[in-house]
Amino acid sequence: MAAVSESSLAIGPVGHNVLENVRRLRLAQGLSAQQLADRIAERGGKLDRPAISKIELAKRRVNVDDLAELAEALGVAPADLIAAAPDCRQCHGAPPAGFQCRVCGAAL
């Protein structure tokens, strides 16, 4: 089995859109990563809490099956996870350092 290079695991701009949207939508729905994982499991999906955390931290790539599971559990279309996140009316994506926006979930 060939070793996987670190560059092959790099997350591109669309991948970053997905991780930002998953986190934003999860927090907007008041869900913990475990609760999202439970929703996915109830629908027969395989993503667990550690996988969701790794996705949100850009430590795990999302494949099309993951994208479908996440979208269904969050009640959105897969395209909504791929699209650039809308600008937050509260913090505009840049909350004060050390704080997390209660509207979009952004944190610096």
C-alpha cells in the first residue's frame, strides 16, 4: 500500500467552504458534533463525532458520501455546503479575538 502524501490531504477552497458551512449550520441549529453524528447514524450514515470534528478542523477531507450524509442531517442540499458561506450580519466573519459569534459560529 502506497503512503499518502501530506499534500494529497490538503483541503482546497471548496473543502474550506464545506467545513465552514458544516460548522455554521451545526451551531445555528444548536447541535453539538455528537448530536450531528447521532442524526447521521439515525439515517444510516457512518460519520461519527471524531470524523465531524476533524472535518471542522480541516484535518479530514470530505468525500461525496460524507457530503451527502452531512447535508441530509443538516437539512440542506449538498450544494449549500459547497457554496461560499454568506457574510454574517453580526460579525462579518471576524468576531473579536478570543470570541465566537453566536450567529454564524465564526471564531478567531
